[in-house]
Amino acid sequence: MRVTENLSELRTIRRALPGVFGLIPTMGALHEGHASLIRRARLECDHVGVSIFVNPTQFVPGEDLSKYPRTIEKDLALLGSLGVDAVWTPTPEVMYPDGYQTWIAVDKVSRPLEGAHRPGHFCGVATVVTKLLHSFTPDRAYFGQKDAQQVAVLRRMVADLNFSVELVVCPIVREPDGLAMSSRNAYLGPQERNAATVLYRALSAAKARFDAGERGAEALRDAVGEMIAAEPLVTAQYVSVADPDTLEELPEAASGALLSLAACVGETRLIDNILL
Ligand code: PAF
């Protein structure tokens, strides 16, 4: 496994890896969710690259940029064991050198939900993913369904800007008690960790109501909101029933609609979703 911080070295490494190339962009603090993306890429591609970069431009002021977990030695050991060929670990100076002034803004689909609570977040994501795609030139790039709006934003960007890459979206990986895997779960104290299980329980209960015939989006949102409100350590920020591509709210839930939420568990903000 070749590891570099340097862009021209990355390009040299990449040129020596022929065939179908798969990229898994990450911010490090790798967990089983990332491992599932890498395993899938290994099955589908001849060579696999991973980027590890805690992207400052996707954190809004007051967020956890400085305390975001950085576990590079452990991450590299995991990537080695998973058979990754190339790892790029650029510094912020490599990614955003002095004088940097180019941004990718994906318009409507970036606005609601996460975009409304984290203004500028998706501009940072779209910009850094563009740079990662240009640097690695992968045939496929792998993302987790947990960041459902990120997936919708990146799909729009790839289509609008004629990127020559296939986005592959992989299922959410959950802990045995249902909590979606996230690097931010590391922030949770034991009581918070326990309380956080309400998120998936609430989504699953609403999905059960959908499966039993409920189609009213408001009823489904309320079902989730009420279960979360009963858990004192958890505060919901939004609950949404939306079109999975446009993120527009739906009055009536249809099969394939995205039921998503963001909530604070103590100080930790988590997101989760389920497809109806
Ligand atoms: O999903 C993430 O970890 C990040 O948003 C990504 C895609 C690596 C961009 O920084």
C-alpha cells in the first residue's frame, strides 16, 4: 500500500494502477461503515484508493473541526489489512493552497435539511469531492447511504458537470443495537450512547407504520418526533419525508421516499435515515 501527502506523487502512484479504479473518500476515524465501502470496491475494481482528509471547508463555524477524531495510524493499519492500493492524506495546505478561490455550489438540493442547519456545508463537500475526483481520476467512487443528502448533492454535481465517474452508494452499517456507524459516535458518553438508539428505533417504527399502509408524511414525521421527544437526552433538529433525489418534502410518502432526521444527543449531532 502506497501512502502519500503529496499530489504529484499520488498521480504517479495512480498512473501505475491500471484497470478499473475505485475511490473511497473519507475523513479518517475509519469504522466498519468505511470498511464495507472498501470491501465492496475491492470486489468491483482492480485497484482501490482511499483519501483521508478532514476537510475544513465542510465544517461550519462552531462545529467540531478541531476535535474531529484523527486516528491516522489505526486507519492506515486497517486500510493495509483491507488491501487498499493507494492512500492520499493531503494537508489543508495541499488541498487549499494560498490564494485558493474556487468553489462548487450545487444549488437547490443543497438547501434543505443538512444545508439549512449547516450553511455552506455542501459547498465544502462538493468542492473537496471534485478535487478528490480530479486527483484520483477513479472510474467509481463509493459513498455511504447514511449521508443521504450528500449522495443526492454529489449525484446532481456529477450529472451537471459531466464527471466521468460512477457513484456507488452502499447501505448504512449499523451497530447490533441499530445505531448507524459514525465517526462522531466516539463523542457519546455511555448514557448518551444508549439514548442514541432511539434514532433508529423511531425510524423503524415509522417505517413499520408505512409498511402497514400509513402514507401521510406528517403522521410519519410526527411518529418519529414523538418517540425522540420521549428520550430526554435527545433533541430532534428535523424529521423529513422527502424525495431522495431532490430532497423536496413530500405531502404523501411513496415507496422509495427518504425518511431522514438530525438530532442532538447531548452535544453530539447525529443523522440517520431509512428508505420507505
Ligand atoms: O462523507 C464524508 O466522510 C465526507 O463528507 C467526504 C465525502 C469524505 C468529503 O470530505
